[in-house]
Amino acid sequence: MATKSQQSNRRDVALSSLNAAVQAVNLAKELSSVTPAKAVFGTVSVILTMIRVSFHPVCVERLRDEMDLGHDDQ
């Protein structure tokens, strides 16, 4: 079973890879001179961005788990 630090490291690597993929697809879209290819690159970019955004709630949940929720600031 992987520890939380290993899991967070894997998420960070996955997010970094998704960011790089989105940037590469956007660059390919800009450099392409073929209209159908531009449409495909745009669609792929949107899909990768949606996948990247879906990782966000997982990261927020991880931060909540790491916070000391038992501490009362009153």
C-alpha cells in the first residue's frame, strides 16, 4: 500500500504531465496550418484540460485530510 506522500507525489507527476501535454497540444494547434488538425488539437486540449481539472478536487480533499480539523480557534 502506498503512503500518502507517495500518492501525492504520483498526483503531482500526473498533473505535471497533463500540463505538459496541454501545452504541447496547444503549441501544435498554433503551428498547424491544416484546419481539420487545428480542430482536433483544440478538442484534445479541452479533453486534457478537463482531466487536469478533475484532479483538483482530489488535491483539495488531500489538503483537508492534512489539516488539523480538531483544533478550535475560539
